[in-house]
Amino acid sequence: MRDRWSSRTIFILAAVGSAVGLGNVWRFPYLTYKFGGGAFLIPFLIALMVLGTPLLILEFALGQKLQKGAIHAFQHVHHRLGGIGFLAITASFIVVVYYAAILAWALVYFVKSFTFNLPWVGDAEGYFFGNVLQLTDSISQIGGVNWWLFLALGVVWLAIYYCVRKGVDSIGKSLKILVPLPLVLLGVLLIRGLTLEGSLTGIYYYIRPDFNALLSTDLWLAAASHVFFTLSIGFGIMIAYASYNDKKQDITENSYITSISDAAISLFAGFVVFAIVGYMAHSTASTVADVATAGPGLAFVVFPQALSMMPLPWLFSILFFLTLLTLGLDSAFSMVEGIIVVLGDFFKATHKKLAMIVCGSAFVLGIIFTTRAGLYFLDIVDHFLSHFGLVLVGLFECIAIGWIYGPEKLRTYINSVSDWHLGAWWDYVIKYFMPAVLIILLVVQMYHEFTVPYEGYPIWALEVGWLVVIIPLVIAIGMALHGSKTSVKCCKK
Ligand code: TRP
């Protein structure tokens, strides 16, 4: 008998908990900032509506209808397609390996906040790169393992293991705390942020639309791949979670609730970030566009700096990093859970043992991100995975359902269990629109990649990034070629 969520609320909490994470508080504000504030919001919201939500409906429906994890679900669609699930699972595994490393940074900051005299006062940037990461000058100098980060990573993995070891039930319990807490904390930070001088300038920068920027393909690419990331689509997680639902569970409503909550929390986090950035601009007498560095810098340089400029800085630092940790932890364990579900479909080992194997191996692989060149590797892996890995999985999913399984068939099922009925538009989106858009995005991105080396990294380092995409892809293709032999086994039962 398959495990079950104890209630619909727990399922929704789990799905929202997976979707809401560092993507909302760190990645979304950073992209918004990078693309000039308000300019990013429109593509993001459009991509969320036309790409994200329909695909989320697809993943929920597939998992719930077939009652299977990602690999078996796609194998059911066609015996050669198990590789799509495999790609999704590898994507989760790779993301969780570096996601945990980011949580380790947050943990270091969290612990340091208890020293009351915040050590980064005055030079948050120097503190992050020089002290926390001890970053080398270039990716070619690995610089050995940074033992504090190594230790923090170990603690993060113990926490993740603790959350997933008992399966769905223990997840339910942890979720009741992990989902609402960050929201309350963000609320407190927002109120504090809004009462700071200059915050409104930051907020104006955030919400002011910039229609000229809409012509940039870069912007649309970033928005589309971020929607995949933030909704946890293309990772097999949502398929796995939905497979624990009763077959009669509502689907469309659950999907809308998940994607709207996720977007709302991102927008909310954006208000917090830009209020504080506005304050920083005001207090250093510079412009909003100039105060912050893009990338990982936004959460780990600008925030600590802003926090240190507040009254009771240690208290706000503790709150902020606790927010990051709690937001990230449930995302991290949902990735691990998704992997365990799939492994559980293949191997007889207990849930606990599988959890131990997944957490243990992810920890070992993550050691690369605790070296003094770790940030560079993280940057490259994140880039290739989000721009190619996720988009490819999304594309394959649409082709599998749109052209092989038949979107009408899935939609009939969705409508038979859901209060809100899906119109025929959904079939067209899955079958034609989405594949066309994703192919265009991939081609344009590929062109970019070969004309301008990403962030000027050396070729060997970029090849590492390509390998992250290509190795799983080759295995998936191998599974497709081999599929005919295993077909009878997989589909007869
Ligand atoms: N959606 C999560 C966030 O916004 C991150 C994430 C990406 C994720 N892929 C995932 C979470 C897979 C769980 C499972 O931070």
C-alpha cells in the first residue's frame, strides 16, 4: 500500500513548502534586481501563468492518476520514456547538493548572529567572500576545504535526514512549523523595512514597470527558467508528492493554490528586499541600482549589511537567517523525498536506509562546494542546470503527454476529480505552445552559450557545467534505447 498524506492540507503544505524556498527569497529578488526591478515582474507573472501553472497541473495529475514516482509514471506513458523521470530525479539530486551548501552559508550567519556584535559590521562583502567563503581568486585555485563550511554542511544534512527519515508522516509534522514560520518572519522584516527611511525609493524601483526591457530575450529566458525553479517543476517532486494523494483528490484547485502562494511569497519577499535596498541606498547616498551586487551577493552581502544597520541588529539577523533556513530546509527535504520515492519503486530497502544513502552521498558530493572555490562551482552548476536541465525536462514532459499519452485523456481525468474544470486550451498549451516556446528558449540560450562564455569562466570549468547536463541526458537516451526490452515487465502488472 502506498503511503498517504494524512490530509489534503498537509499535501498542499508539502507542495507549497517545496515550491517556496531560496528561490523566492534569494533567487527571485536577485533576478528582479539584475533585470532592473519592475522589468522582471511582467515576464515572471506571464511565464508563471502560461508555462508554470499548466505544467504543474500536468505533474500533479500524472503522479496522482498513475500513483507512481516520476520514472515509473513516464514508463507507464511509454516504455521508452522512463528516462524523463530519471532526468528529473538527477536534477533534484544536483540541486539539493548545492542547495544544501547555500543553507550551510545561512547556518554560519545564523550562528554568528548570536555573538551580538555582528562580525560583518562595516564590511559585509569582505566578510562574506573573505571570511565565510574564503573565496580564491579564480576557479582554477581550489584552495582546499573550508572546514567551517564543511561542518555547517554536515549539520544541514543531519537536519534534512532527520526530517525525511520516517517518510510522509514525519514530513507532515515538520511542515506545520516550517511553512508558516518564515511567513511570520518575513512579515516582521517587512514592517521593519517599511519604517526605514528611503524604503519607498526601493519599492518604487521594484514595482515600476519598464516596457522597453520586455524586448530582451535574456529577460524572458531568465523568467521562464526561474518559474521552473521556483515551482519545483521538472524535478519529479510534484509528481512524487501527488502520487501520495488519493486518486479522487482535486487537482486544478491544488495547482492554483500552490502556484499563487508561491508567487505571492516571492512578491512579498521582493517587497522586503527592495525596502531594505532602498534604505541602504538612502543611507549611503547612492542610487538603488548601485548599492547591491547581483547574484548570491544579494542575500549574503546586502542583507547582512542592511541588518547590521538596524536597531537590535543581532535580533533581526537571527530572524532573517532563521527565515532562510526554514524556507530552504523543507525545499531541500522535498528534493530528497522525491529521490527516495523513485528509489523505493526500484529497490526494496527501507525508507530510512534509502534516506541515509541519498543524504550521505549528497553530503559527500557537496564537499566540492565547501572548498574555497566552491562559489564558482555552485554558480556554474546552477546556471547549466536551470537553463538547460530543467527546460529540457519540461519540454520532454510536454511531448510525452501532449503527443504520446494524449492531453485530452489526462484532462478528462483532471476534470472528473476537480471542482474547477480545465478548458480545451490546456491541451493546446501542452501540445503546441509550450514545446514551441521551450525549444525557442533552448536554441537562443545555446547560441548565447557558445558566443559568450558564461561569466568568463575558463573552458574546462564550463565543460563541467555541460557534463552536469549531458551525462544524465545520455543515460536517459540509453534508457530509451533499452526501453523495448523492459517494456513487458514494466507495463503488464
Ligand atoms: N522551488 C524551490 C525554491 O524556490 C527550489 C527547488 C528547486 C526545489 N527545485 C526543487 C525544491 C525541487 C524542492 C524540490 O527555492
